[in-house]
Amino acid sequence: MKFIILLLLIFSAISKADVTKVGYINLDHIISSSPQYIKLIQDIKKEFKSEQDELLKLEKEISSAVGNFNKNQEKMSEEKARSEFQKIKDLENKFIEKREMLQKRQDLKEQNGVNEILSQINIIIKDIAKKNNFDLVLYQKVAYVNEKINITSEISEKLRLSFK
């Protein structure tokens, strides 16, 4: 609500001027299609591949243990069945803990990378806005954008060209 009021105030102040030049960018599209983001995701996958493989191995171990337990449960003593069941639960808990820790680390790495990309995007936006005399550039979600104010492709191209 505050955002809408702020926009209305900005538009009313700007509307008193002769011409208002507004631009809009689709930030999600710019980030997700940028070579910087694509490389970031590839680097994260590469960096955490051994841990992902470890999780897959642990998942197979759990699956095998469950299969063996189900197949041999009737032949086991009650104590042995409880012991095997507890081992499976411990393996599952270990898997969940490792998966969550890995996910948190990957998410943090991705967020840090996205923040760097956002910094680059904001520099590009300011540069284009100044060069093209924009009064306002928005990248909040909107219901409709006329293509003549959509500068997403221009920002994407500059970001792509800045990729090293």
C-alpha cells in the first residue's frame, strides 16, 4: 500500500512537468537469462557436486536398508527389527540434516551471487536512465506494461556485454 501511495505521489509530482519518461524492466527475466546467473548456477552445481553425490549415495543406502528390512522383517526377532528400524531412522535423519545444510549453503551462495548481479544491473539502469532522460524506471511486478516503455532487452544486452 505504501508503495502505491509513493508511486502516486511521484507520478503527481512528475505529471506537473511537461513530459514524463517512464521505463520498466522485468528484473526476474534479466537475472535468470543473464550469463552471469547461468555461470553462477553452473559454478554452484560444480562446487557442491561431491556433496550432492554423497547425498545420492546415502539415499540409495537408505532405500536398500528399507528394502532389506521389508524383505526380512518377518524372519527377525522383535529386538533385531527394532534395532534395524532405528538404524534406518538414523540414516534418514542424517540424510535430512545433510540435505538441509547443503541446501542452505547453496542458497546462500546463490543469493550472494544474485546480489552482485543486482548491483551490476542497478549501475546499468542508472546509466541508461541518465543517457535516455528517464524520469522513472520501475522493476516491481506490474499487471501490464506497454512495450514502448519496456527496456528489459536493453538492460539484458548491456548486462550480457559486461559478462567477463
